[in-house]
Amino acid sequence: MNILVICQYYSPEPFRIADICEELVRRGNKVTVVTGTPNYPMGAIYPGYEHGQKADEVINGVAVHRCPIHPRKKGAAHRLWNYYSYPHQSKKYVKAVEEPFDVVFIYQLSPVMMAEAGIMYAKSHHVKSALYCLDLWPASLSAGGVRSGAVYRRFAEKSEKIYRAADRILISSGAFSDYFAEQFGICDTFYLPQYAEAFFSREECRKVPDEYTDLMFAGNIGAAQSVDTIIKAAALCKDVESLRWHIVGDGIALEECMELAKKYDVPVIFHGRQATDMMPRYYAMADAMLITMKDDPVIGLTMPSKLQSYMAAGKPVIGAIGGEARRVIEQSQCGYCVSAGDYEKLAAVCRKFADERSKYDMWGSNARAAYEELYSKEKFISTLESHLRTLCSVQG
């Protein structure tokens, strides 16, 4: 297959879409990605990509075109400009593309408008499109506090138009199916849970036991991730000398979290953002991984991709999170989970975890076993490829 992939984000930004595209190439497909200038999560253009550098390159067999876009930066105005600059530039690019593609694959994060170029190409060239939804819209707006008014209505209309125009919708969380049915009357969605990269193995990420209990959060540090819940929990555990706290990653809320740790005099170790393939050596520092999300019913529908990475690494998981992620942690019996935002109960289970060293290996084994059963890369790619081939067979 000759596949056109549409996604605003791509490597070196920390998203799984690059691994997916490279695996599709290894399986004999031709893949072209139309993406934006890398600037996530900090909102600054990555060094080496300024002023149109590397606008076109081939990465591990994947042809990548980077459209010039406005970086996210801070503030609503910059975010809105960023949200609209990619669909504008990507539509302009695909309109001029002469290469005939067999199918369009849209890897839809936020904002939903990133899908527009893919929908436009599919309709104008009479090919089919598959949209893989990782962020629900307009629900993601309500999670950010925008629940009504002209802005919400505009994005609600745009979201419905995009979702209805896609020929097939794949969903990363099973909980998304009810939302699509209730909000848009779209009942025919296909569940395709995410996976973790191959280097997240239990052997590579195993910690050498010592006298400390090391707890680690790894990932984007934004408003939705509620990392402040971890800082507040750590403040309540300062008397537990064996507990050590690690934060790996960056994002718009990093500075706020660092200030909070300083305010509470909590010795949290901030490791900064690390390359994805470097993460196993950080995981190997941890006895358990932490996952937190904002207390919001819409956010509770999502399945943060870090959970699959944690489980693939065979790590116990301690969460302050609701919805789909909490269900997975509890059903897998791979650790503890409390309600989103409840830092007092999070502190209590972290204390409890520190006293239960004999269970660490069991929880880690449960995590890895559940990952292999539910979230393997082989299963993901084979299912995705099957969907795309099915769409190719019904073109016209």
C-alpha cells in the first residue's frame, strides 16, 4: 500500500506515530507523512528545524514533509494560532501533491482540525480514510474549561463534520465508543488500543534492589497530567525516608511543579525531558511508576499511552486517575489506584507500597502479562494494516 499519513506531530516529538510508520514500511508499505515543525511540548521550535530546515527528509524509510507552523508557546492566543496553522499549511501542501496514494491514515491528537488535510485529500482523490482518535473533540475543550459559548459550538460543529467525513474511525480507548454514539450518532467504531515500543522490556527496565523505594512519573507535564498531585502526595510522605520521587519529562506545567516542590520542601528529583529510547534506563531506577490525570469526566475516557509503556516494562503502577486507565490497573492487579486528584489517598498508598516489597515482583509480572495479552505491537500493527487494506479494497 502507498499510505498518506496525516499528523501534526512526528519524531523528534515524543509520539508513537513514528514507530507505527516505520513498522508499516518494514512490512513492505510505502509511507509519506505530512506533519508540522516540531515544537511539542515546550512550544519552541526544536534546534535544527528552524527556518524550514529539514522540511523534507526520509527517516528510516518514511518520507516526511514538515509544514511550517506557529509553535504552541504559552497563552490561549498562541495555542489557537498553533491549532489553525497546521491544518492551513497541510491542506495547502496536500492540495498540490501529485503522488497517488491508496489510503489515508489520520493519527488524530489535539486539535481535531489536524485531520482536515487527510479528509480533503481522500475526498478529492476518491480514496478512503481511517481516523485513529486518541483525543476526543470537542470533549478535550471541556476538559480545559471551555464547555459552552461560540468557541465551543464552532469546534463541536467542526469535530462532527470531521468525524462524519472519515470512512473508518479507530479508537484508542474503549470508553470512546459511547461518546461517538451519543454525541455524533456514530456507532460503528473499532477499538485499537495503543502499544509500547519494543525497548520497554522487563529485562531492560528492571531495578537493582536497594534500601530505597523509588517512585517515578514519566511523560508530558501539562495541566491534564496533574503532576502537582504527586508533589502534594510527596509532601505528606516526607517522614518516610525510604521513599524517593522522580519526575522525568517536561511541559508547560513543569516550572509550576518545580516551584510547588520548592514550596513544600520536597526533594523531588526532576530529570528533564529524555529521548524515548533512553527511557528504559530511567525506568530501571524505579520500583513503581506513577500515573496521574486531572479529575475530569472527559479526561477519564482517555487511555494515557504511558500506561502501556509502564506495563510493558513490567513495572508496578500507582495511579491517581479515573475511567479507563483505572479499570485497566485494577483488572490487571498491577498496583494501586485512587481517585484522580486525591493526593491524600495517593500518599497513603505510596506509604503502603513502600512497606510491601515482597509484592513488587508479583505486581510487575501482572503488568507485563496484561500488556502482552492486550497491547502487543504485533497485534496493533496487524490490526491497523488489516483496516487499511480493507479500505483499499472498497475504493471509489
